[in-house]
Amino acid sequence: MPFSEACIYQVKPQKVEEFEALMLEAKDFLEEQEGLLLLRFMRRGYHIDMEQIREGLPPLKLTRIVKSVKYVLYWEFDTKENYGEAQKNLYDSYWKAMERCLVVPHDKYLGEELF
């Protein structure tokens, strides 16, 4: 059963370029992890409210940074064991540099797929 993680990063506005460059550098490393099925990385750039949803309107582009720029890393593995090994590899390589760019420690949401 595939095992997934969604990780939320809140990056300091003055560290955005550094963080994005670091994640681009880490991309090849992350893609080489044993058992990796899917890797996605995105920056939050839009918002949507209930009126837009009810009307079927597209989301609105964010126009300012309040406290941080938010990113989501999603990766999926064939087993929990391969996920655990990939986490160790990430910790041993890019973790500390990533953490220096953050406002607060990152959040991890872990679980097995339901569908």
C-alpha cells in the first residue's frame, strides 16, 4: 500500500530565492530515492473563497506576502520503510539548509492512501 507525505513549509520572504534554489538542487536527489512513486512541489500563489466556489469562478492570485511564502512538498512511496529511509537521507543532506529558510518548523502530514 503506497505511503504518502505532504509537507508544508512556511518560508521567510527574504529567503524565497534561496529556498527555491535549494529545492531545485534537491530535486534530483529526491527523485533518486528508492521506492519513490511520485514527487510534487508547489508554491501557494492563489486563494479561493466560498463566493468564488459557488459561482464557479477561478481562484484569485495572491497579491501580498503577510508572514511567509507557503510551499507544499508531496511525495509518495511504495512502502513506509522506503519513506523512512528517504527521510533519513533528506535529513543527512538538505534538511538543515531548508530549515534555516523557515519561519517555523515544517508540518508533516503522513498516511497510507485511501484511494
